[in-house]
Amino acid sequence: MNSVIQGDPVRHRTGGWTGTVAETPSKLANHVWVNPDGSSDPYPQMVPLEDLEAAE
């Protein structure tokens, strides 16, 4: 993926889990914050953009 916007559904390439883009930090252009689906963790995870793909 080259770019994502807040609210985009994504899938982790190696982990297989899905989630929703929470935020795209401006200083870390190659990372995004992702809220994993079904997670009880209230905080999003920072994930390298190359580890994500678009989820349908």
C-alpha cells in the first residue's frame, strides 16, 4: 500500500488480522496507527505501511 486515509479497512500481511486505520502520523510517513478489529485494547497499534494491504 502506498497511502491510506483514516477509516480505511486494512489487513496485516503476515499476522492475518484486520483493522481500521485510526490515524496517519505526519512525521512517520511509512507507518500508520491501526485499531485491530475485535481488540479489547483501547489504543491503536503502530504498523509499518508495507505490512498492510487493503481489506475488502
